[in-house]
Amino acid sequence: MGQSVTEESNEGVDGTVHKASDMQEFIFEVPLYQKTTLKNPQDFSRTLRNEANPFDAFCPHCNNESIFERSGPHYGGTHGNGRYDLNYKCRRNSDHSVLAFVLKSNDTFTKIGQFPSLADIAQKDAAPLVKQLSKTDRHEFSKAIGLAAHGVGIGSFVYLRRVFERLLDRRFELHKDQVDAEQYRRSKVVDKIDMLQDYLPKFLVEHKTIYGILSVGVHELSEEACRSAFPLMKESIEIILEEDLRLRKEEERRKALSTAINKLNADISASRTRK
Ligand SMILES: [Zn+2]
């Protein structure tokens, strides 16, 4: 107790230092205990001075995007090193708060507590998409988000990659008559994407590299590199899943309409023959 804030006690989970673009990223995306520098350290001082430094972020109380700004006095610190208790309020409703407890040591910042948790915020943000997914996808996509929010980078990549692979397999099962199934099964993922390209979400076909990045992440990248890349990878998978859902709904609609038109046509032909 009473320990001063030293470089050592401010170490990140694996000793690495994360670089956050701004306070929005620091408060809403960087996990706890991750030693972080801000690209613009003035951001923190401006936050403490309560200057209008608002940013957009997902409000877990509104369940919607909102504007946040720091509110009220900060406790426990001066503008120097020490502990700061920050309260960010949603502009839609001043009862909506996101609290963050931060240790400052020279140019590095470490969140040592947060409420609601980053995992809760991220899960709520992804909820509208997640509830439309299959049970396995729902479970594994949520797991990726939860792991990333707890600072687990490589593990979160594993689950995103599994969601990606399952989407590809689903598309293959639906369209295996349109491709050489034997060749497909023997092919590398990037070639599988080429073979199925007419039936896949456009974003996936245009960014085949996503699968490569996820794989390199699983096998070669550091925890920190995966953590930093996670928001970009998550958003890419979200776009792909959303496009896939739209595609599936459209295919189902076309199929249903096609069946209905054929039936109507057959009924009309039958009644004309009877006349
Ligand atoms: Zn709100």
C-alpha cells in the first residue's frame, strides 16, 4: 500500500506499450492493465481541464452511438503522475456514465478499472448483429469480443478466423453444385474464395487478405499486434457477416418468389387447359 506509481508498476499485461490515437480509443477500446501512450498526450490534459473534447462512442445505456464528454471533477490526482477517476457522460442522457480509473506515469496511462466493463460495452454494441447469427457463430463471435476486451489478442483472432471459415463452408454447401467440389476441398482458403466469389459477400472477396492476417495473427504475431489489430478485424468480420445475412435473406426471398411464380403459372396453365 502507498506504493508510488513507478514505470514498473505501470507495466502492460505483457510489458508492451500500446499506442492509442485518442481518449475515445483509450477509454472505449484499450483493455485494462494495458500500458498505453496517447498519440497526442495533450488529450489527457485537455480531458482533465474539462475542455470541450467530446468524442463519438457507443453508449451501453442508450444502446446507440452517442457523444461522450468528461464530467465533474477528477479525484485522487493532480495534473502530474497519480491516479485519476474519470466520469464520461453521454450527451443523450446525463445519467449515462462510463467510469474509468487511470494510473498516469509520465507519458503512459493504464486503466486499472472501468464500469461498465469494456466487454459489456463491446457485447452490447455488437448485439443487433450477433442475435441474427447461428448459435455457434453467436457464441464464437461473442467470445472473440470478450477475449479482446480482456486483453487476449491471439485467442480473439482464433475465434474470428473460425467464424470466417464457417461462413465460407456454409456458402460452399449452398453452392457446391456450381463449383468443382473435389477441387474446392483440396484448395487453399484464398483459392476457395476465388472459386466461390460469385456467392460470397463482396467485401470478403475484395479483402481476401483478412483471412491471411487472421492466420498470421494466430501463428506469428505478438499479443500486442493482435490486440491492436482486433478492432479493424472485428469490424471487417462484422461487415462480412452483415453482407452475408443480407445475401441469405435475398436468396431466400428469390427462391420463395420463384416457387410462387412457378406455382401460379402452373395453376393458370391448368385452368386454361380445362376450359
Ligand atoms: Zn446514453
